[in-house]
Amino acid sequence: MTDIKIPETRIKFKDVFSLKNLYQMMHELLLEEGWSAEEGAPGNPASAHRFIETMYLENFYQKGLHSGGKEIWIYWRLFRKAERRFSGYFRYKLNIDWHGVYLQDREIVHQGKKIKVQHGELEIFFNATLQTDYNKTWENHWLLKHIREIYELKSSRSAFGRKCTKSTASSRSSLT
């Protein structure tokens, strides 16, 4: 199995926000887009999202030390198969890490209603990877393991329209 890493993306926000609403909206968006946990069954949404959150850590601070509030870490690990003809060979992996610091609960009035929100700093990290031969079908096949590099080179160019990583660049030069 080869992992092709995609550059990390970060979003950082410092102000008043609703952590509950953000969490639920992102969760629903990922469900609609076909992302699931590795253990989840692809057609069953209930089992597909049961194991997404692999860690939830909450740490409380005293006001005198760190301006109060709490710190949270949330780790999501998601997978999605590629569509169409490459679905058995390629798989997307997405790691989403939430890090919130100095979070304090507050109440605000929005459109005449009191709602509970959080004030603090939230940073979300998105790390994506394209995995090839994730079932190791080609690696264990007597014939396919010899043409695997050629297939990866040709299919990644046609499917994704660009060159891959340095590891495939070295195999590319030996093929031409």
C-alpha cells in the first residue's frame, strides 16, 4: 500500500461560536459526502459514523494560570473509496483534528432567543492521503504485483490529471 500525502490545511478562528452546531454540521456534511470510519459498513450510515471520533480530550484550566476556560482535542479518522473504475484500488483517508483553547461557555441573544455558545480559539487541521491498493489485492497477486507501479502511474494521471509524488517520479523515469 502506497500513501500519497496531500498538503495540510488549517482553519483558525478566535471569537464567539457554537461548538455543538459546528460539530453536528461537519458530521452531517461528511455523512452526505460518503465518508465513514474504517470499521463502518459503506451502506449503513449508523455504523459508518459510530467510530469516526477516535479521541476526545477535555482539560480545564484555572483562571489565574491560563486566562481560564478549557482546552479540547478531538480526532476524527475518515475513509472514502474512490468512485467509478478505480474504486477497488484507490481510497481517500482524511484526518480531522480539532484543537480548542481558552474555551468559555457564554450565553448570547440571537434573534430574540438566548443560546449557549463558546468563546475562545478553535483550530481545525485537515490531513488528507490517497491510499493505493489498500486491500493489498495487487501486492499479493502473482501477476499484478509486477505491473503495479505502471498501473499506479497511468491511473493516477488519468484519474487525477497531475503528477503524483517523488516516489512515483522515480519509477516514471525508469519506465520511459
